[in-house]
Amino acid sequence: MTYPAATGDFRPVPDSAPGSASESPASERSAVIDLDAIRHNVRHLAAVASPAQVMAVVKADAYGHGAVPVARAALDAGAQWLGVAHISEALALRAAGIEAPLLAWLHTPDSNFGAAVAAGIDIGCSGWELEKIVLAAREQERPARVHLKVDTGLGRNGATLEAWDSLVGEAMEYQDEGLLRVVGIFSHLAVADEPDRPETDQQLQAFREVLAIAEDAGVDPEVRHLANTPATLSRPDTHFDLVRVGLGIYGLSPFDGQSPAELGLRPAMTVRTKVSHCKDVPAGQGVSYGLNYRTSGTSTLGLIPLGYADGVPRVATGGPVRVEGRNYPVVGRIAMDQMVIDLGPRGVASGGPSLLGAEAVLFGDGADGGPTADDWARAAGTINYEIVTRISPRVPRRYVNENPADRPGESR
């Protein structure tokens, strides 16, 4: 089944046989999401984290994989919680019938705290949000579920260590009034993807200290959570009651020098299309804007109909594209809708083999020697998180290995 890539919007685009008159847009280009890989990764991470519970982080449309199907698959595989950045993302999951515990942690003064309380969404609180959360609880006549966040060293969200005692005291006063329940206490690690750095130990010690302060104030949280994917895999002392895994459930490695396979993970997304043009050109032919690349001899150019409007980084010249079992680097500048690969001399005009219509894979699981999201990250000078997350809604998502519970209308 194929769905447009928009959170909570999963009207199916029927899949059709290749070459048929009703062939779907997903046959031209698609991001194929293997939900069995999602399930495998969640089960593996749950085994690593046990006895801690698993929160599957599905923010940013599940890192570009599709929040609703991924959330359902993760829950089916044993995740007990879901996590998102924004309340709006959480509300979309609730609208899809997903009833699992669900935390949203990044807010502005205009965030819809009332809708979050009404929908039973847990709310992250760094301090300033507390009054707005309490106001929403009064209006909804329902206690809010709150996770207090402390900044242990990342320098982003979370109460400072100096303000922590005051925040805990205020929250407990409101809890005594029946306006909220402190469900969790959490923080976020800065350098867990670099295991040799000492800052993780420092953050862990700070987290233990703030937990002791909260315990002395009478807080009895359901969950204490600190670990992200790299800490889940490398630092069992950070697991506490719950781990928040994002990148890992999509089968990508957070560590330089370690592949997903070495970590027991399977990449879930394959971005593929079809060669849309194939032609012979002479030596010295310039390619794409700026003519920064010229053929060294008579050659055949293949046109790949994906570009930066589809989420391919414009700077990623040299990124690999696999066609008929061989990886070809992109040559010339990547344009809005297309890019070019140099296929070498094939003599298409004189009857040589043309690759017009052949499948072209930008990245996938790499199992057959094909390109990966990490290869494109290196070409773009970025990280694998960005490569998968930025694949745009113009690229239809096609889901394989669905269970009935992964489909719209099935609540969880």
C-alpha cells in the first residue's frame, strides 16, 4: 500500500502493475518503507534495553518514514511508548486512533496544551510551560500528565540545575491540588554517539542528583528516562525505566565506523526511481548548471528524476546511484527535480544497451553492495538522520510487509 508522506494523512494511492495504464506515481519514484525492518529494530532495541521500556520516537513524520504506520509497527513489536516533538504531531497520532502512552516535549506559548490534556497526551515541561499546563488542566477539568525535563548539559530545553528544586516544588503543589501528575523525569544526552567522551558520565551524574532532589520532594515518577539510541546501545547505566529510541528504529547507526548490521539493525527506507533519459554525448560534454563536470570521453548520460525538491541535498554531488547492480556517482550539480549519472560509453545510439526505465536506487539497506543513507550523508557532509528525514512529500511512501494493525482504522 502506498500513502502520501504527510503525518496522519494516509489516503491510499493504489499500487498497480508496472507498465499498466493505471501505474501509480509510486512506480516512478518512491520511498519504500519495510515495516518488518521497523519491527525487527524495535525488538532488538527492546532486548538490549530490557528491563527498561522502549519509547519509539516518531517525530518529524517518523524521520520521514511515516508516523502512523511506523508507530503501529513499533507498538506491534513491543514499544510501550511513543514520542514526538510537537503537540500537533501527537494529536495526529491520536486522530489516527493510536491510544498508547505518548509524550510531546517541544512547545511554544501558542502550543495547544488544552488539546493535549484532553487527548491524554503527556507533556514535557522545562519550567515556563507549567502555568499554561495547569490552566489547560483547569479548563479541561482533567489532570495533566507531565514529564519534568532538566538540562544536564546539552544546553537546549530543560530546567537549569539551579532552577530544578523550584520547578519540582511547584509541580508537587499542583499535583497535591489534583491538577497534574508528574509521570516522568527526563533529560537528553549531548555526545552519546561519541562513547569515549566524558560528558556523558557528567550528565549521568547530574541526572542522578536531580532524581534524588525530586525523590526527596515526594516525586514518585512512573518513568525516568535519559538514554537515546546511542546510549541505549552503548551505555546500559543510562537506561533507567525507559529509553527513547529514534534513529535506531529506522535501522541507522548513530556511530561513526559502525554499520547498522554490526549493531543488529536493518535500514527500513529505500529511495528509488527509474532512469528517465539515456543518451550518448561526446567528450567534453558539460553536465548540469555551472558545467562543473565534463565527460572525459565519449559517454552515455543517465538522467535520474529526483532532486533537491525531493529532499536530495543539492551539495551531494558524487552521491551514489545503483542501476543494474552497479553504483554510479552523480556528476554535475544536483538540480531541483533531477540529477545525472555518467554511465560510461554504451553506444545507445548505435544499438548499445540503454538503461531507460531501469530502476535506480539512491539508498537502501546496502545488503547487495548498494548505496546507503550513510553514503549520501558523506557526499553531502551531513548525517544519516538528515538524509532520511528530508525526503520530501513529493516522494510517495510505499509500505511493504504491513500487518493489519499497521493500516488506517486499526487502533492501538
